[in-house]
Amino acid sequence: MLRALAQVGGAVDDCTEPALWGLSDDELVASLDATHVLAQRLAAVQLGLVRELDARGVAVAEGASSTAVWLRERLRLSGRSARQLVQLAATVDAAPPAVREALLNGAITVEQGRVVAETIAALPVETSPEVADKATQLLVAWADRFDPAILSRLGERVLTHVAPDLADQAELKALERATERAEARRHVTLSEHKDGQVRLSGNLDTETASLLREAIDPLCAPAGEHDDRSPGQRRADALGEVCRLALRTGQLPDNGGDRPQLVVTVSLDELVNGVRAGTLETGTPLTPGAIRRLACDSGVMPAVLGGDSQVLDVGRQRRLFNGPLRRALVLRDGGCAFPGCDRPSRWCDGHHVQHWADGGTTALGNAVLLCGFHHRLVHRGDWTVRMAPDARPEFLPPSWLDPLRSPRRNLYHRRC
């Protein structure tokens, strides 16, 4: 191995000799890609060495208290970096062989490898080896398109693609455990300070937090062009206004006024049986028990979905003109529909696929959610958006980016 590493070092020396200013743009980009892949492959080799050293107890034999302490001194790393290196080496070592092979081949980065390894390790104990292998292969394939953050989000739903039945059971169990923890840890504290301020802090469960968010969001918008309040100040004022509205009802503590309207998404089958988790407009899941509680005394609007998450029917609210269409659009796209964008629906505008000026209609089949940046990008004309046969938006990149202009979709917000 030392001879091979010496050869690699010699090759690196050769790369430092040419003047970079003499390379063309294409050569610079290709060289950057090549160095990145090589760096990741060498990092994978280093992780293997660290894991073997740790398993042999070399650090302890040389008088160090741990491998991390030994690495800190040996490689002149920070303590945090040394501990992370040892932990990452152990995580990759415990991962399926396909993960280590992808790392050594440069197919995935070290960060992506960590995400894949941790995702597979977190699968339910009843997951079969065959299902785990399928999940690993799918995550490695996704790594070619998504960064570690988005890959981690997709990994949370990987069972949905390879074992839907197991995914439903695991999701419901995990949701129930998380709901129990959130309910047990919920609290609100008001701490008075001597300067006349009161500090508000605490933790809320998902159901209560959603009610609070829906109550204050309509009151958080700037009040005109000259409103110089910060977003935090506007939220504080909105919370106070909600309390004033509740007090003006004259019904406290019996009812506390009308609660805000929530949109809860469930499949048609599970709506009938009432045994599966639902999803709020924000993408946050709710247990069946929470849905039943909200349905008893809140303005809940059931949005019934078909087998492929197609919107079949949404509740209507008479005082709002665009409310139902907006809610249907949010339920379908989840947030900005542009490939790779993670902007939530609250930051997005509805965009006409066929522009209004060209005769396009304001209908779900001609609409897509876009954040401000990608809305402007699409209007510039390089990217083209169209509705696919399954009634979901897809984007065609400009020819200079992809000569084939292969359609792309945003999988970040997908819920099934």
C-alpha cells in the first residue's frame, strides 16, 4: 500500500507543475471533478486505516487514552475532528458492502456515505436483508443527484419505495413515539426580567405548534411599506393580537374562541378506516388520535387523495376566493417544485405553466409552486416547466446544461 500511495503522491506532484491559467474552462471543470472524486476515494481509504488501527488498539498500545486522542496528536487534528473521524470510520465499517464499494469507487462522497450508512442502520429491526440491500442500492443511486442534506431527507422515506407495507408500520410507530415524547416534554415558561421584558420559552407538540403557527401567520405580514419591525417583532405582536382576539370573544375559559382552520391530508382508504397517520399542510405528520381530536372541535378541512396523491376534493371556505386552489397546489407540490429546491410552500407563489397573458387558465392543471428565486428563473426562459402525464410538474433544463434536456423533478417535498 505504501508504494501505491507513493505513486499517488508523485502523481499529485505532477499536477502542481502546470500553470492553471493555461487550462481551458472545460479542463478546469473536469480537473475539479477528478480531484474531488480522488479526494473522496482517498478519504475512504483513510477511514479503513483508522478503523483497523482502532480495532487493533494501536493507540492504547502507544500510551494514548483513545484512538481519537492519538489521531489528534498524530495528524494534528482538533479533538472534535479526530472524534468524528473515528466515529465515521466505525459507521462506514458497519455499513453494507455496497456503501464501502461506492466510497472506494468514488461514486459517492464521504458525507453521502455516512448518510447512507446511518439510514440503513436506522431501519426497523424487522427489515429483511433483501429489503436493506434494495434500500442501499436506491440511496447510492440517489447520491448521484442529491447532496447529503436532501439525501438524508429522502432516506427517511426510503422504505416507502422498497417496502411500502413495512414503511407504513414503521412510520406510524415512530410517529406515535415522537408524539408521546413531545407531549411529555411540552412546556411554556414566562420569565420576568428586571428590565421590563418577559422571556417566553418552551417546547410544543406538533398539534399545538401547528395551531399557533396558523393563528399568528396571517398577522405577521408587514403593515405597509414603512413597517420597520423585524420578523421576530412581528411574530411577537401577532401572538399578542391573537390573545386579544381570544379575550374579546368573552368565552374564556369555556371555548377560547374559534380555532384556526387546518388542512389534514389522508388517503381515501385510511380516511374511511381511520387507522393511519395524516399530514398537515406543512408536511408535518399527525397521529390518528390527533386527527380525531382536531376533527371534534377545530375547523379541519379533509383533503382526500387518490392512490397517486392526486387531489380529488378539497374543502371550501366561502370567505376566501383562492383558498381551495392554493391548498390543492400546496398539497400536490409541497413547496417549491423546482428540482433540488427546499423552500417551503409559505415562501412560494403560484406560477401559470401557460402564462396568463397567453391564455393560460388559473387552474390546478396549469399551476406550479415556485419560490421567488426560481419563479424569476423560469420567467427568464432558460428553464421550461410543463405538466407530465401524471399531472405533476417537471422541468426541462436549458440545452447548454443538458443537451438532451431530460425532464427533472423535485423529490425533496414528496410524501409518498
